[in-house]
Amino acid sequence: MSRHSTEYDDDDFSMDDDSCSVASSCMNGARSVSTTATSHDWEMRSASPAPSMYSVTSSFYGRGINNYSDVYRLPADDEEFERLDLQHVMFSEVMGRYAQPLPEVLADDGRPKAVVDLGCGSGSWILDVAKDFPHCSAVAVDLVPMQNVSEVDDINLGLQHFYDSFDVAHARLVSSGIRDYNGLIDEMTQTLRPRGLIHLIEFDFRVYDSKHRPILPAHGGPKEPAALARWMNLVNVAVEQRGGEPDAANHLQRWITAHPSLEDVVYREFWFPTCPWARGTTPEALRHNRTGAMMRDDILAFLKSGRPLLLSSDLNPDLVAEIEADAERELLEAKAHTYIRVQNVYARRKAQ
Ligand SMILES: C[S@@+](CC[C@H](N)C(=O)[O-])C[C@H]1O[C@@H](n2cnc3c(N)ncnc32)[C@H](O)[C@@H]1O
């Protein structure tokens, strides 16, 4: 997939070509930029004039990090987008391409249909939607502009400009950049048209043992390989310290169920092996090892993505390097039978 580089310098950002016109605006002191990409127009968040030349990412411990959010500190660079694209392939294989009601909700029935993906990252999910449902308007929001991002914005600022606009509102793995996830659920619900679909996928920055019990920092020892769990716990704490909600995944079902405007709630959870440890050649073992290999590679890349976040916390750099190296070894040896838990909730907005 081609995309604009996120390492814009000032000159890059003042570009004006046929495929992507860029305008910038200011709201509540935060920069908000709308890009009108190829086929879809979308309203700018604010029409206030503001300087249009600035850098959207900075180099931070060797990785490109967005300049808008103090909360979200994972990279926004080509290395990270490649990781997200591969992760998308893994999720689609294991969880299915779409939530079960989505094709019906987006069916071409003569009415205009629209979808928003909040925190779209590399855009892999929303690009699939645009391809599979070409009659729909596909809107992609993120902290950094890329090709196919319709609006560059911090979704912590609210979504009032989108109220009553969408048939599907989707967010996946954004909790580390969200200050108030339950508030985001309310905002997303209000962006929906009656009977619209809210669709959330999150993980909780924890590693689980073979009995699906979380491995906490106090655990671990010579007999329990827990380096990855220790590393993941460091990330969990660092995300929380920056104001994100690393444990949102564990509350999604309750928050969605409690929302007065949502109904038809479906909860699903998926246990991804962290590496391929199954023996034998049964279809189940082969499937397990394929997912385990994809998840291992995802985590190996994630160990690098999390480094700037950890190094900018009050952690000893030598300790971070040591735990990261131990976690990498643990993954490559494939002896630890551990899991990542991914939680998915979807629901419909009531017809009123
Ligand atoms: C881990 S990536 C996941 C990307 C994509 N949803 C996926 O599943 O492939 C999280 C994305 O959410 C974006 N993000 C995080 N916090 C955000 C915020 N407050 N407003 C807008 N985007 C945000 C990040 O910039 C990043 O691209």
C-alpha cells in the first residue's frame, strides 16, 4: 500500500497536489487538520485559520512519533505501519474480516452509507471497507496524516462534528492514546445513525499463562518464563502514566452494555499464542503455529515500537534493554506457552 511519508518537513507539508489537498485549523489550542483525500470530502473540524506549515512527527529515540498527542507515544513511521499491516492480516484471519452485522448494515440499499475508523493507523481496516463496500463514504481519523486519512485529529477532543453521521464507527487498539475510553464510547455512539454499529477491539497490555491467568510483575522465576510479561507490564504502566487507558479492553463489555443508547451487544474474546509451540501436523496444530508465528513477529516488532515509550518513562535504560532482550529470546525459543488476549465488543445504536 502506498502512503505519504510521515516524516514531513515543513516544505513537504506545504505541498499542494491533485491527489490530496491539505488544510489546517486550530481548536481548543490543539491542531486539527483535515485532508481531503482522493474521492471523499469531509467537513473540516474547524474553519479557524492557522499556520499550515509544521512537522507532524519528530524523531524520538530513533523512531517517528506524532507531535500532537502527549498521551500516545507509540511510533508513527513506516516500520510501525508495516507492523500494523501484518497485524491486520493476522486479526482478519483469526477474528474474521468484519463483525457479523457489518455487511448488512453497510448493504447498498439506496440510502447513503458512511463508516468512520478512529485511530486508523496505516489504514488497513478502512481500506478493506472502502474496497468491499465502494458505495460507502469511508472516513479515517488519526493523529498523523497519511494517504487515505480523511481527518487528522485527536479524538480525545470529542466527535461533535460527526454526530449522527455514520452507519459504522470502528476503533481498534487505540486505548493507549485515549484519556477517557468510556467517554469515547459515548462520543462514538453519538456519531451513529439509528441502528448504526459501534465496533471496538482492544488488548490489555498483559500476557496470560497457559490457563489464561494474567502473569503479573510479582510472578516469574526460573521455572516460569515471564520476561515478555514483565516487559508488557512495563508498557502497561507507562501508558497509564501518560494518561492512556491500557486496561480499557477489560471494561469494554460493561461500558457498552451500560450505555443507554446501545443494544444487541456482542462480546468476543480471542486468545493469541505468543509464539508457535504446538507439536504435530494436525490442522489445529498448524493453525495454532501459523497464528503463533504471526503474533511472535508482531510482538518482536512491538518490542521495538515500545522502546521510545519506555525510555521516556523513569525507567533505567539498561533494565529496559535487558528485559527486552530476555523477552525476545523467550519468544524465539518458543518455550513459554503464553497468550495475548484480544477483546471485541460490538453493538447497535437504538432506533430511538
Ligand atoms: C496501535 S495503532 C492501531 C491502528 C489501527 N487502528 C489498527 O488496528 O491497525 C493506534 C493508532 O491510533 C492512533 N491514535 C491513538 N490515540 C489517538 C487519538 N487520541 N486520536 C487520534 N488517533 C489516535 C495512533 O496514532 C495510531 O495510529
